[in-house]
Amino acid sequence: MKLSPGVVLPFAAWVAPKSSLRGVPEPQSIKLSAAEQGIVSCDWFTQPLDHNNLTLGTWDQQYCVSQEWWAGQGSPVVLMTPGETPISGSVSSGLGYSFLENTTITGAYAQSLGAAAVVVEHRYFGGSSPYDGLDSETLQYLTTEQAAADLANFAKNVVFPFDKNKTSNSPKAPWIYYGASYSATLGSWIEQFHPGVFYAFHLSSAVVEPNANNWYYYDTIRKGIDAFELDSTSKGCSAALSTVVDFVDDILLAPTPNANKTDALKLFFGASFPIQDDDFAYALATPFRYWQQTQGSADVMKLCRALVSDNTTFDGGAVLGTVPAPVKNYASYFMQHFVDSTCTYFDVWGQDDPLWCLNTHDYWNPYIEAKTLGNPWRTFYWLLCNEPIASWATGAPKDQISIVSRKIDSNYWQRQCELHFPATNGKKYGGATGKTPDTLNKKTGGWLRSNTSKVIWTNGEFDPWRSTTMSSEIRPGGPLQSTEDVPVFLIKNAEHGDDSFTAAGLKNRGFKANPEVQVVQDKAVEIMKKWVGQFKPPVKGS
């Protein structure tokens, strides 16, 4: 499917409630600054629907490329894909950063290497999709195998407007891949299954060992909270959160359910519309979603300060009894800051229930029923269910401290796969056909992959996904040790993908740079310069 050059889909264009093959919704333009318009171009690259069966047709993939630092014929290329988000959020400098500029690590690489910088939209996201209607039949070609093949094909065959003779294509010139989060995971698989296409990789917060029950996600946040308790205003936050969980779970997980208590609990936290117990439990966990955003720990620490600010209990009457101070404080903060905002950025229907988007028991919930490209969460959830990457974030086991309800278990997330992706014309998602994270790990090598070369692994000390990365403390043999050819950096006091943005990009967004991140970025640039200096193009005929 091809749109006009330089356009993408708006995030919330959920205009088709039913699955349809009639095309993508009306797009909106990528906004380039006056300075960018002379050095940045956006275009489309034709890809096969199925790299293993070229007879099935083609579709068009959007990309934007900057020649600002490209040093001429045969110069390197630095590529990133935004993965599970449309391309517009990665190339529009009006946001304060662009992965085509030195406000990000990819731009810093391009500047230091004399390279072109290119951002390629992932298949089935933004406007880069063979289909608009997304169901279990049309999504069969959204796989990490196909996405990896897309980028390998792009690197070898794209024709840039400033390099018509393809002198900078792979393998004639060194291509460097940068990815963070899912796009880093994708990069790790490209390195394994398309060796030699990309010369070097920088993979930040890459999930390489998916699992079915990732309780470490919230536990890593707990450890971060403990580390960031710098003064008395937030001391004791983890213990207070555990008190909240115990109070909530004593009701939600009671051996004999008590409807009156459960209803009173939900009302106490401001859930005035009907909501199922597991959805309510997840609603209470939504404040922690901010942790993996850029310097999002600051928002969670605000919650912590509110949580321990008052130690007076509350009389919950005959139904709830004495409500501990942390529970009262959490409920107050949740109602003030989260009840009315949790679903706001999805809300294009004007729903009355402020928690409507968390209803995972109703197929007719617009969030579930919207099967168009304007619902990017749907396409990413397919990858979680189909590969399956899974790694469902859950409450901790009973013998561990938990900062979220144990009502949030792997079944809560797995159940939603069937809700989002019922069989269509006999086609099912991978998890429904017997695929598991273990089968995926056997295919990719997981933590124990071998023959890796020229890969920089970076992880934040308090990245919620750390347990699934090469720096996982539960990896057999411990975290991967750094070598000259495979450097590994665990960045102190960093979170998720924090090395994506340079100090300049963070300043533009109103953030202060973590000096530990800057040190690693500088080291990574020097390593990459050394590697690129060693590059030798293949001999013709070899």
C-alpha cells in the first residue's frame, strides 16, 4: 500500500470499527523544519508481503533519511526503526529530538562517522502496511522474521536520492543498527539471522529471553524506588506500596469473594463505573507505566512522596473497616492524578467511564474492536501473542514483596490474546497454535546465543525489562560479561532505553542528562568509530 511521500497516519484515526481491506485512513504530513527540508527526504520502499513467497505481492514501507553528515560515496549508514510506533514520532524535530539529528544517539553516530541517518517504519505500523483491517488473517505476515527481512532487504537495495549508484548500500558500506526496546530485540534477531548485512549494532534494553510471567518487571521498579529514596519525603515507599497491595488483595483474592467489600474497594479508589476485578487491579498499577518513559521515575517518586506523607488511617465503616494510611493516600493520589487521565490519550469516542479502555472483558470495547492502523497497540499486542514475545508484567509471587496486585497474572494478559485475535478463516495467532516464549528462545538462542560480534549491549540498572536482557541477574551464569568485540554496559541509575537521547535532546525536552548515560554514549561512539575504521568491503566475486 502506498501513500503520498512524507505522510503518516495520525495516532487515533480509528475510523473503521470492522476489519477491512479497503486501505489506510486519511494520513497526515510529517512536519519537517525549514532546515530539515534541504537535507531530509522521506519516501517509500517496496517490500514483498512474504519474503519466503514473492508471488504474494508487495507493499510500501516509509522511511526518512538525512544526508547532513554523509561524507560521500561509500560512507556509512546508521539505521533505526521506531518499532511499535509510527515514524512521525521519531523524525519530527518539533518534538525536541529526531533520530535523524544529533539530539539522539543515531544522529551522534552519523555525525561522528560521516554517515547518513535513516529511520524506517516497521511493517504494519503508521502508514507502512499491506492492510488496514487487522485481524488474525491479515496479521499473519506481521512477524519478527518478516520484519527482520524487511530491514535486511532495505539495507541492500534502497536507492537514496543522494546516492543513486548505491555506493553506500550493504555490504559495500558499513551499516550500523541502533534500536531500543522492541526495536533492539528486532536488531538482535537481525544480527542472528541476517549476518553480514549490518556491520555493527547498538542494542539498548533488548528483550532477548522472553518469558510467560515477568514479575521482575515491577520488582525492578521496586528496586529503583528504593534506590531513588533520597530523603525522608519518600522513605518507606516500597513498604507502603506493599501495604496497599496486601489490603487490595485481601479483598480481590479472598477465598470467599465478598461483593460488598469488592464494590466498596473500587469506589474507594474512584472506580465509579462497573469494572472487573482484574481490570481494576491493573488500573491501580497504571501509575507505574510512567517508569519506562524518559526519566519517568520522577513521576513515580511523586506518587511515593504522597504515599508516605500522612500516617493517619481512615475509617472505612463496617464494610472496609480501618483503612491503612498508605491505602488512603494511594487512593487519594490515584483519584486526583490517574482516574480521569488513564484512558484520555485513547479517547476519541467520548466515553463516560474514565477507565473504559481497561475493560478487557467486552469485545465491543472500542479499544479492542478497532482493527485499523490507527490502533498501534493492537499490532504490537499481536507480536506479544503471536511470536510470542509475551513477557507479561505481573504481580510478584507470594513470598516476594509486590508493588502491584497479584490479581495481575499471566492469565490476565494471555486471555486478552483471544479477545483481540479470534480465529479468522481458520487463521490464528501463534500462541493459539502451541507457540510459547520457550519455542521462540530456542529459535533465537535467547540469553545463550553464540557467534555474536560487533554488538554493543546497553541496559539501565533499573530498566523494568532488565530481567529479559543480556544484563539479567537471572541469566544462567549471570549477566553477560563485556568483551572488546561485544561490549556490555549496565548504566547506573538509568531506566528504559535512556541512551536513546543525547544531552541536547533531553535539554530540548526539559530533562537533565544522566552523566552515567553520557559516559556510555561517548564510549559507544568511540567503539563504533574504531569498528567502522576496520571495515573492509567484500571483494567482488567472493
